[in-house]
Amino acid sequence: MEFHFLGTGAGVPSLQRNVSSLAIRFLQEKGVQWLFDCGEATQHQMMKSAISPSKIDRVFITHLHGDHIYGLPGFLGTRSFQGATSPLTVYGPAGLESFIKTALTVSGTYLRYDLDIIEIYDGQTIDAGFATVSVCELKHTIESYGFRIEEKDKAGELDVGKLQALQIPPGPIYQKIKLGQTVMLEDGRSIDGTEFIGPTRKGRVVVIAGDTQPTEAMVEFANDADVLVHEATFRSGLEENAHEFGHSTIQDAASVATRANIRQLILTHISSRYLNEEEAFTEEAITSFKQTWIATDLSIFHLERIHR
């Protein structure tokens, strides 16, 4: 699983940090790509990355502030202009459908693919096949959500070496054994498939928070996640200012990560006021929560399958 950070800044873009957008590539799912938020110039950032508009089949919008959605009409149009015909589903708060349809209608943009717009609500669960996506309302100046992606568990690996040691040749019978079935061999032996399958591989859990001040709901929602992507608009010490505008500080995000037992915290949505303080920002973040990674534009974070 790869996290491609296309925009890691806050409301005001800079040359170093564009506004919010994150793409995830599920490499073990035929390279499926999902997009989270689509701030202005997101499609330009994609051209500098391995992310392709035509391969994105789901877009999740955390909230309707401009730095999270102004790039969406352009992305939708470009996806069509590049010849994509596969369906696209966009999820987001109430008002998203009106925004998209107005932008496409006024601009005369025709989409050659089917577009499904689903307006989300707190507590919703979305079945995406290989994973489920849960929705949690956060605390911002407008309706804002976080998403919890939970991969479904995968069956353990077939112990081919153990089968070959018993002189069971490869063939269709291996598939039956992998399914845990009991099979009868030509020589009369009965083979219990469950004895040749390794332990179930637990699915990974990723939580992506929209703009928010720290909340108890997020602590519970993010519990035991492998990765939490959380905003840190401000450095610590500015909590009062941050909370007034529905944002978090480094310490706020670190506290959520600690209490939720997160394995890896990734900070993003960083104010442009810290352009010349990157080193101090990083040092403070790691001091607050050791397993912290500061996202930068076009950086890629790799999450391997974790054996738990």
C-alpha cells in the first residue's frame, strides 16, 4: 500500500506545499487507486507522480472548504478527456452533489464515464470489496469527516513445501487444499486442507482525518490503526487559536495517536507560516510521538502488510 501525498499544506498554498490531496495505491489489489480530497492543482501534482486519474475509482472528500475541493471539477473533466470510461464514485458531505453538478453544468463539461455521487453521514459503512470504509464526523467550522479503511483479512499462504514433502504433486488439488477442503488422494490418503494453510493475514487499518480539532470520537475511531493521517496546522502552544478555527496542533495530533494506540502517525495540512521551520517542526513532532512522519508534497509512504 502506497500513500502519495499530492498536497500537504493548509488553506493557503505555497511553492513547497500545495493544498490538500492524498492518493492511496493498493498494490495488492491490481493497483486500485483512491483519492482523498482534491484541492486546487491536484491534477498538476498527479502529473509529477505515479497517480493516474483514469485509475482512480473512488474519491473521498472530507469537507467542502475550497482547499479540499476546488481541484475536483478539473480532475473529473481531465479523467474524461484522457479517455477514461470506467465508473467513478465520489463520497463527501451534504452539498457535494450540488457543487459538482453546478460546476460541470456551467462549464459545459461532459463526462464519458458514469459518475456516482454519495453524500455521507456519521456512522456510515461503505463496502469497497477488499476493504470497508467507515465514516466519523469530526469537529471543524463546517461539516467534516474522517475515514477508517479496514482491509478484509486474507487467507493464509498454502504451505507448498509441506505438500511436496508428502509427495503430493501440484495441480487442481492444490486449489481445493488452499480452500481448506478435505481431499482424497489416488493412493487412498485423506488430506485435511486446513493443516496446510498458514495463519490468516490480518488486514491493515488506515485512518484519514479531515480538518478537525481533537475529539474523543477520533480517539475511539482511530483505535489500534496501523496508520493515522492527521492534520497539524499549527505547532504546539497555539491550541486556543487552532481550536477556534477547528484545527489541531502537533501536540493535539500526538495525543490522539498515543491514546488511540496508533503504530504510525503522519502529519499533514501544515500552515505555510512554518516554511522556514521544517526542521524544528519535525523535531517537535517526533518528540511528541516517536513514530511520526511529516508528509511533504510528492512524498510516498509505504505500508507493508503487518503480521499481528
